[in-house]
Amino acid sequence: MSEPLVRTAGLRKHYLAGDAIVHAVAGVSLSIQPGEFVAIVGRSGSGKSTLMSMLGLLERPETGKYVLNGREVTNLDEDARAAVRSREIGFVFQMSSLLARSSAVENVELPLAYAGVRRAERHSRAKAVLDRVGLTQRFGHWPHQLSGGEQQRVAIARALVNNPVLILADEPTGALDSKTADDVLSLFTSLNEEGRTIVVVTHAPEVAKRAGRRITLHDGCIVSDTLVESLTSISAEPAGNCDP
């Protein structure tokens, strides 16, 4: 087996809610191999979005260890964390959050502009990835001229344009109708079949079924880790190992 792309050990994060302490992530240890399609599921408040934020280097754990693509990233400073996010992680959220006054191709170019890529190259790369997500005829369209599904495809293209090693998606179909959601999920499946590593946070069973592996959180702990097709439990180092 290859080296894990994602490896965490004992990640913890808590918040204060009035006088109560909420253990959003309570000692999570897991590994994700390159090329996996993983769904992180659980009820509202289970800690799944907090865990994704830590995997995406948007939040820091209070304790624990995180290794991404062979590099210890837990204690990097903010500039280094931003650089890792820019190069190695693509984000897709429930709302596409496109810039209203920028065309589809300009929205996709944005991460490349931040990375200092020349205009001609970023335009070429953005067009190529928009073509990959099925928007060849929509390069110059404004967001208001695109359907909800098309806007989300632009957001996926934007996540792909830097060729990240890890794609993180938080409820990516939550704002879409069932037919459009199915089209977007089919795109994720296709990208995974190309070898992309995808982690989707969702509460929707139809989304989780598309993944090859399902990790269930409850009160910040992993309570099950299964291969979806066989529903066979696999090691979560081990599942249910949290201790708030």
C-alpha cells in the first residue's frame, strides 16, 4: 500500500457554547490513501465540517498531528499554511461563491492569479479545466447567466485549476435540485476515476453512496469507517477511538 496522502493522529478542537465545552473534534485519527473518494457523514453538530476545516488548513487543531502528502503541516505558520492550501488543496463549498462581475473563466483563473501565474498561461489552464467539467460553451458567461449546476461546475473547475493533491467538498450539492445534484456527483465520480483524491462532507445519503468509503462522526469521534460497496469495516486507527 502506498503512503497515505492524509494522516492524522489525535486531532482535537473544542469550542465554548455558553458555559458548556463542545468537543467538535475529539481525538480523531485517520488515514486517506491517494485516489480515495471518502464521504464524512454525521448529524448536524457531529464535527464533520470542523474536521474538514482542519484537513483544509483553515483551522488549527489544539492538539494532534496532521501529515499531508508526506509533510507535517500541523504547526506551519500562516504564510506556509496559505501556500500549502494554494498548491495542494482544492475547495468546493455548498454555495459556489463566484465573483458576480467576473466571467466563468476569470473566476477559475483567480487561484492562478494569486499564485503569480502569467495571464496567458492562467487563461489557457482555466479554459482547459472548464472544458473538463463540461462548460466549453460557457467560458465568457457571467455567473447570473449560468444555472445553479453550471455555477457549481465553475466552482469545481476553480478547485481543480491548480491541480491539487486533495479536493475537499463541504455539502457540494446542498443548494441544488436532485437532477443537478446527480450531475455534479457524477462529475466527482469521474474525477475520482481519473485518480483524484476527494473528501466530501455531507449529511445526504445519496451523496455518501457515491463515495467508496464512508466515515461517520458522532460528537467529534469516528464511530464507523466502512467501504461503501461491501459495507465492510476498515481500520480508523481504530474507529471509535476518541476520548473527550
